[in-house]
Amino acid sequence: MRSFLLSLVAAAAAIAAAPANAAITLDTCTMSCTGPTTASNVTTIGYSDTGLDSSFTESLSFTNDAAALYSITLTTSTSAVDFTSAILSGGGTDYVLHKIVDDGTNEFWSFVNPPSNQYGIGAGSYTLTLMGDNHDSSGSLGGTVTITAAVPEPATWGMMLLGFAGMGLALRRRRRPVFAQIA
């Protein structure tokens, strides 16, 4: 029993020490892109563009090797810039974003209506395509693609396994009631 507990603790420590292995790479960008930058299990790709044509189409492509929760923001510098569509394509699916709020300068786009700022998407190569109109030569656009790991970190799995093992040991050590026997 003691060796079982020691091996369980050793396995949990090994799992907790293993780093998360999700990798996100920026493949192409027709705008000025920054990133990807990762802090904890959240990766961010920033994008912006100035001097937009009267009708513009911009895109950025990236690859994510693990399932994740995606959040995308779109912003403009003036009310003269309007997005007409925002689509995240990849994995055989087009995830169409919908305009939820337009206060004249900033627009909030979401994957679903009512707004949900995160959407679970599998691993693969994706392209975010933004289309819109610019009625002012000084108009610009910007925003971020935020990708949060959808699976728990290895340390979380280790703690969960340790908890299950502890519950199993507690149940095993529990005395079973003795019922009266009828002779």
C-alpha cells in the first residue's frame, strides 16, 4: 500500500513538472501583426493597419496544434471605417463573426448572438479575414486574436488523478456494515 502511494505521488510530480505543449505560429499577415505572445496558457496575436483602401480585405493566418478557446476583437480609429464581415476559416469550417455593437468608433464582433467572447475550436491552420469600407483616408483598424488553451494544464490533471486516488483509498478503507444473519 505504501509503495502504491509513493508511486502515485511520484507520477503526480512528474505530470506537474511537464510543460504544456501547445504551440501557435503566425504564418502570414497582410497587416502589421505582432506576436504570437504567450503568458500562462493564453496566446495573443495583435494586428493593425493604416492607410486603408476605400474597400479593404485584410487577413492573417496562423497554426494552432491544440484545441483552444478563441476570442477575437475588432476596433477602428474613426466612424469612417466599417467592417462588413469577419470570418475565421480553417479545419473545413467557416466561423462567421457577427457585429454585436457599433458605437461609431469601436465595433464588437462575436462568434454567436447573444455575445459570447470565446468559442472552442480544434487544432489546425486558420485564416482570419476582415473586410470593410473606409470613407476617410486617415482611417485605421486593429484588434487581437486571443487563444486560450482548452485542455487543463498537466499539473491540473496530476492533482485530479491524485484526488481520485485519495477518494478510492478512503472508500477502500471504509468498514462495511455487518448485517444480522438469519439462521
